Amino acid sequence: MQGIIQFFKDLVERSAFGVCAAIGERLGLSSGRIRMYFIYLSFVALGSPIIIYLFMAFWLNIAKYFRSNEVMA
């Protein structure tokens, strides 16, 4: 059971924190500040920013996949 929890934690940390860093680089803000905005918005908007956050994490992974394939081709 502990191994499953650790695997899930590692998976979330690898995919989730890249979103805030990518947004921060493009907007010129710190990723910590963006994480706080997501947390506050999640409380105010009853969780809808979490859906946007997950979509953006998915999109970043797709973009990373295409960039890695372009380099290899």
C-alpha cells in the first residue's frame, strides 16, 4: 500500500508542478505565487481551476512529446 501511495505522489509532483513553472516563465511571475492563485481560486470557484490546471498539465505533456519527436526526426 505504501508503494502505491509513493508512486501516486511522485506522479503528481512530476506532472503538476511543471504547469506553474511554465506559466511563471511565460508571465514573468514566480511559480509559488501562481500556485497560491490556483489554491485561492479553487476555494472561491469551488474547484473549477483544478480542471483547468489538469488540462494545462496534459497540454504541456503533449507539447513536450511533440518537441521530443521533432528533435529525433
